[in-house]
Amino acid sequence: MMKINFSNLFYIVLALGLLACGSEKKSTDEFSEIGKADSTGQINEATSELAIEVIKSIPPPVEMSAIIKSTGASYNSDYLNSTDNAEKYNTNYLKAMNLGMYGADLGYINIYNHKEDALTYLNTVIKLSEDLKVGQFFDFETIKRIADNNNNLDSLVNITTSNFEKMNNYLQEQNRSNISMYMLTGGWIEALHVACKVSLAEKSQPLYEKIGEQKIVLDQILLLLSFYKNDPNAVSLTKDLNDLKAIYNEVKIETIYAEPTMVEENGVLVVKDNSKTNIIISEQTVSKLLETVAKLRNKIIS
């Protein structure tokens, strides 16, 4: 098994937190021309490239973990998927979904700097990635070198994005492109589950709003799943996520437009978006989301 020094943990979390994601959010409508899976349940090359664009628009689970900590909530390992469960995952679907979940858990653990739990979860993440034959695409040493030399988050994002694309292309060639999608979805489900539990315990309005914002992300994930209508696991997962979508219909997202302005940043003129987004979500809706996502999560981790 690959051995990783704990000092590299932050950079590992960036890779495993699915940093094949961009800061720019895009609506599902922008990707409406993306094709569907073929008769084998896999997507073609053109569709795969567009799917990568959807993936890039989805924020990494570690971002949610940082917001959770900012509420003042204490670390709680009971929120996480126990590593004792890992031996039960005997299909590629369950391994991929739970690899995403454990990656999200590792991000949460790292934000709170719980070294003992981090090492345990890291070993589980490595084992699952090797089982799925994708461990070689998490280039931890390169990520660490870039961070040590430049301390540049943009460079870290770029290298992990590149590695994720290589992994996705490899899985496409192997007729396993659904694996990366399941990793992404598993991480998102886990991050949402933890966020709902913390937000209700802390009565945190900023976290409520972040949870409400996931309405857009859910639409993007459902779009990804729609590429795989011949995959029984994708069909079942879509049904469960549509139950979640029904509750998200209670969430209102309003954009208040304001004229953009030109500002100078580091000697370069850039366009500043002055529009604001209001997210309207109640505590009762968050409670419903928690109940529904917990049922879905239990089906995946049990």
C-alpha cells in the first residue's frame, strides 16, 4: 500500500476533496446540450469533455467543512462514516461512492486538525482508491512540491484538476467513467449531511444559506447522472436524489442584478460582479433535507 507522510495531509485533502472544481458557478441550463450515455451506459468523448465542465463548476466538499468550522461548532467524529464500514463495500459503485464520502470526511477532519482520525481515514481512502485502480492519479508529491515552492492555491487547483481529468479519461477508456461521477456524488452527499447536522445544532444562518445553495449543485449532479440511464446504480441514485430535489423546491434563490465595475487587482484591470444572490431557506426545510439525505446516506454506507 502507498505510504504518505502526515505532513502532506493538507495537499492530499485537496486532491481527494475533488478539487476538479472551479470557483465559477454555472446553471444547469448552460449544459443542456450535453449528450447522453450510449448503450453500454458510458458517455462518449465529446460528452465526457462537457461533463468535466459540469464537474469543475461543483464546489469541493472541503469548502463546506471550512464554513462548518467558522460557525464555532466543535469537532464531532459521530458525523462521519466510520472506517469500520469500509470492508463491507464489495462493489465498484459502493467503493466509489464511499471513497468520495471518506474524502469529504478527511477534509472535515483536517479542518479541525485531528491527526489521529486523519491517519485512519487516510489509510481507508488510499485502500479504496487502490481497489478502484485510480490511486495513481492522485499525484500527492507534485501537489506538495507546488504548495511548498509557491504557496499558490490556484496552482494546486490546476494540478488536481489536471489529474482528475486524466483519471476521468482513463476511466472513460476503461468503460468506467461512472466511477468519477460516483466519487463526486458521494463526497457531496457526505458534506451536505454533515452541514445539515451542524447547522441545526448551531442554528447557523450562514450555513443554512450554504445548504440552500446546494440546490444548484444538486441539479448539476442530476444532470451528470442523466448520462448513465443504462446504469442501474445511476437510475436508483437518481430516484433518491429526486426525493431530495423535491424538498429543495422549497428553497428560493434570487439574484439581484447590479452593474459590474472595473477594478484593479495586482496591476490588472478585472471586471467585478456586483450582483448579489439571496438564498431563502427555513430551519424546517433544513430539517427535511437532513432526514432525506440521512436515509440516502445510510443506504450507501450500510
